[in-house]
Amino acid sequence: MTVFYILGLLFLALVILIPLLERSKVRMSEQQMGKLGRWVWPLVMVLLITQLLYLVFAR
């Protein structure tokens, strides 16, 4: 049942956030997106390693 609550909240957030983001006047240049894009993969790797360590040491 909890899964349905989570899915419902995610769907509701999408229904609310997508129209707000489309109306937003904030536009990013290619250079700004490139700067932010360089941070995505290292942060994903840090999160994966943290999750792995949590799973290993939590048992």
C-alpha cells in the first residue's frame, strides 16, 4: 500500500511541477548546462558508493 502512496505523490508532483517549469522564464545556456553536467556523474558515483557501504555495514 505504501508503494501506491509514493507513486501517487510522485505523479502529483509531476502534474504540478511540469506546468510550473514550462512557464518559468529561467533559461540556461549551453555553457551553464555543461558546468552542471560535469557534476552529475561524480555525485551519482558518490551516492552509489555510499549506498553500497550502507548495505555492507548495516548487516
